[in-house]
Amino acid sequence: MRQLAHPFSADFKPEPYWWEASPQQPGDGTPLPKTTDIVIVGAGYTGLHAAIEAARAGRATVVIDAEAAGWGCSTRNGGQVSTSVKPSYATLKKRYGDALAVAILKEGQASLDHVSGFIRDERIACDFAVTGRFHGAHTPGQFDALARDCDTRHPGFETGAYMVERGQQHSELGTDAYFGGAVFPRHASLDPGKYHAGLLDVARRAGVTIVSHCRVNTLARNASGFDVATDSGSIRAGRVILATNGYTGPLSPWHQRRIIPIGSYVIATEEISKDLMDRLFPTDRILSDTRKLVYYYRPSPDRKRVLFGGRVSLSETDPRLSGPKLRAELVRLFPELENTRISHSWAGTVAFSFDTLAHCGEDDGLHYAMGYCGSGVGMAGYLGARAGRRAAGLDAEPSAFARIPHTSRPFYTGRPWFLAPSVALFRLRDRLGL
Ligand SMILES: Cc1cc2nc3c(=O)[nH]c(=O)nc-3n(C[C@H](O)[C@H](O)[C@H](O)COP(=O)(O)OP(=O)(O)OC[C@H]3O[C@@H](n4cnc5c(N)ncnc54)[C@H](O)[C@@H]3O)c2cc1C
């Protein structure tokens, strides 16, 4: 394959495409109050959904972010909305028994319903659309496995998924690189930056105080709750919600030991012609594939660019280096994009857990929701909202995700030394078609 000598467009930016329509906001000088009912650390989807619920329950609520509100994954993601639960029913049942497995899957569906219902009810203009997903099989064996999975869904969790044979694949996608795939018709897409900006508006209207560019440094328990020490002074709170996901640091070593931070990388192409877009992407579906190192991609909401994400390096790297590698993979799938340049390249840090499930819970007034394993556009809002209600004393029944053990590994302190060998192994398995 011929590599372009200059893979970047003249107006290339090493930052998210979404920031064009929704620029990161500078600090607005909001002072840190001295006391509040609830402090939330992190102003992404988790933190803002938690804050909206807590404020609507009448609790004084302060959200604090070390950077601009939304600087984390919540304005960097691919905008693909799914049911967010990675393990199958069979795996979940083996681990936790039928009842908890069913409860977890139900909450996966609830997360998709929550995000769509919230956007509809709050009238957030974020290009939300139920587009469906095409999940390409990268080997014939994976096609068979997908077909089996479609057939063996637990009753009550029928997703309406159906298989598309390789011969019909061009009705979904202009590539011959897959051996057919599955369509999940309920999955959706949105513009993550516009969604986050809409959430900020809703939170402010609900009375939430948002303090950006202010790192929380320590959480110390006192008789009635917490002393929260930040870059801008201290605040006393009855309860704290940790909503730091992939950016969870030493503020809470217990959580840091349970989160595996992993970089995910995305590019946007320069604008392509309508004809070419219609040929390569005849539908508006979001796309992904069965590789261990999955590629996720889609047309931009205005159908002028292709947004293509995945993991292309063993260890974390600069978006200027990951961009050309992602582009090479994009061109492998769609050779017609051979002369198309990259206009944006960026990265963000997703939070994996050792069991590939999200987790939430509480310990004596410290609440949390995190570990969405790269699928948090729906789940972060859902579990964030539940954490907010729970911290406000409303949600009596804990989430199913609070009822599964949140484990670490011996000697793991939050630095995933095993990442590079794992990525190398997954890459080998993908190349061998395993
Ligand atoms: C490149 C990429 C692509 C993705 N694509 C998809 C997708 O298509 N579909 C999908 O479902 N999911 C996707 N995800 C995952 C999804 O974006 C996340 O799961 C979700 O946004 C998590 O939201 P959050 O609010 O929990 O965390 P974030 O949005 O990451 O927010 C955490 C915040 O905590 C703040 N913080 C951390 N420590 C402190 C501290 N000590 N003091 C103050 N603030 C602190 C950070 O500054 C950050 O802003 C993707 C993620 C990435 C990076």
C-alpha cells in the first residue's frame, strides 16, 4: 500500500474533531464553596448525570474537574451508543448465576434507554440517532460465532440482531475486508461534545455548581463526611462521588488499583465527496469488528468525514504518531481512501476493569461509578445517575454492578505494565484470525 508523504491536511489539529463544534471552555472563575452536601470529582458524563440527580433531589451539589469540564473521555469518544455489557449471558451466568447475570444485562439495556430518554426529554441537540451497528466478522469463524450468539440470546434480551452474509455486505459497508457481520438495530450514535455541552446546561439549570481547572488532591474523612482539599482550597461535604474513570489517580488508591487505564486513539479524515461517502457507508450505522483490538468507526454526523478509532501501538503514544497508523488501517479496509488525509487525531484514556464490567458502589459516604471498558457513552450516564440518586438517599436498591466483586490483582497499583505484551498478543491473535 502506498503511504502518503504528507498524511495530515494543512489544517490538521492534534485534538478531538468534536471540539470544533464544542470548544473546551476556559475556567469561568466560579469560586469553590466552603461547604456542600455532595462533592463530585470529575465533570464527564458520570459526574454530570450524578450531579443532575442529586441537585434535583434538593442536595447542594458541587462538581469539580482538574481540567475543563468534559476534557476527559466524554468529549473524545466515538459517539457510539450500545448496551455496554461486554461479557455474554453464558459468561455472566457462569460467574454470578442466572439472577445476577440477567440483572446485569437488564441494566445494559436500561443504560441505552436512559441515554436516549434523557436526550429526548431534555431536548439536547447532539445529533442523536438510532442508526444501528454493523459488527464485521474478521474471520469466517467469527461470523459463525456471531451467528451462534444471535441465536442463543437469553429470552427477554432479544436484541433484534441479525446476520448479513458476505455476499450482501455491500448493502452495509463498502469493503470486502469482512466475512459478513451482525446488525444490532437498537444501537445509536451521537456527537459526544454536543451531548456533553447539553449536559452541562442541564446541570447548571438544576442548580449544580461546576468548578473547572481545579484538581482534587485529598479526601479526608471527618465526623460528618469529608474534607476535600483542592488546588483552590478546601470544601466540606457530607458525601463524595468519584467520577474519574480512566483518569482515576492516587486520590483514591483503592479505586486506582482496580482500574486499568488504556489509551484509545481516533482520527477524523478531511472531507470526502458525497458519492464516495455513500459508496463506502451506504447507511448511517456505527461500525465495529470482531478483532480483539477492535476498530470502531462511523461517518461524521454531517456525513462529510470518516471517524476511525482503535488501538494501534503497543504502549501509549502521541496522536501525531498514532494518526498515520490508524489511517493505514482505514485504507486497508477502504482502499478508495488512499489519498484522503487526516484532519484530526486524538487520544483518550478509557478505564478497563479486570472482569471487563463496569463497577459502582459506596463505602461510608464515598460513592463511585467507573470502569466502562471503552463503552461508557450510555453506561456512564446511567450509573452516574444511579450514584447521584443513591448519594442523595433516593435509590434504595443497589445496581447489579454494585453486587459483583470489584477485584484487583496482586502487586497492581494502577500502572498497567502488562499492557504492551497483552496488545502484542491480541495483535498476533487478530493476524492469525483466532
Ligand atoms: C478515544 C475514545 C473513544 C471512545 N469511544 C466510545 C464509544 O464510541 N462508545 C462508548 O460507549 N464509549 C466510548 N468511549 C468511552 C467513554 O467515552 C467513557 O466511558 C465515558 O466518557 C466515561 O465518562 P466519565 O464521566 O466516567 O469519565 P471522563 O469523561 O473521562 O471524565 C473523568 C474526569 O475526571 C477528571 N479528574 C480525574 N482526576 C481528578 C481529580 N483528582 N480532581 C478533579 N478532576 C479529576 C478528569 O479531568 C476527567 O475530566 C471512548 C473513550 C475514548 C477515550
